[in-house]
Amino acid sequence: MADHLEASVTLPSEPASVSAARAHVAGTLLEWGLPADADMADTVRLIVSELATNAVQHTLGRSPTFTAALALDPDGRLRIEVTDGHPRFPKRLPAAVQQDNGRGMVIVRWLTAEHGGRLTVRPTREGGKTVSVELPWQVPAEPLPTAGRQEP
């Protein structure tokens, strides 16, 4: 496994920033060797999208920015974090069938469990919170080139 890698971006708490956070994460994963079409890349992008959306929608103007961060540890764990300045921890909202929202943390919890990860929420020193998801880092092995090789 490679050395410890980190990447983060701080964005304004506005709807357009959700796609910017997702794009930043997608580019970082690609730099770290995870193909854009890998299932793991889709999972990480969806987790970031849901957490960034929560940071924009549920901070009630008390967090002018949020930070989306990735860290890849040498022990093979990918940490995904979204930090905002609002002190209230996320809570599971009752999601009626007719509702169009309220399922973000349910999705994040399910994806985290599905991939053998761990979800935590902790306060920041500045009075906000960080929602963190740790997942096993799974980069698909590259196939061996077959052109020019002869079978014995």
C-alpha cells in the first residue's frame, strides 16, 4: 500500500457545491488509481453527494462552507469526511413514501455497511461536526497485457 494520501476541498454551502465536491472526489480517486467506472468509485461519489447535500440543506445558514475530504491510509482504509459548521448531528428523519428527501443518512449507513465500513460523527473544535465513513480500499487489479505473449 502507498503512503498516506489526503485531499480536501472547501466549498460554499450552496447547491452547486454538491456537484463540485463530487467532481473533486472523482478526480482524486482517479489520481489514486481507482477507475471512474469501478463500483467503489460510484459508492464514494454517492456517499459524498449525500453528505454534502446534508451539509448544504440542514445547516440552516450556520455554516457558510463545508469541507469534503478523502484520506487513504497505508493500512488500506479510505476515509471520507464532510465537515460543516453546524453543531447538530444528523438524525434519521421519518421518510414517508411520498417524501422526496430525508433518506440521505439511510443511504450512507446502508452503503457503509454493505462495504464493510464504519460511520462516525464527531464534533469539531470550532463547534461544527464531521461525518466520517471508513471503507476498505479496493482498487481492481490491472489485467496483465496479453499482446505479444505466447502461451507455453
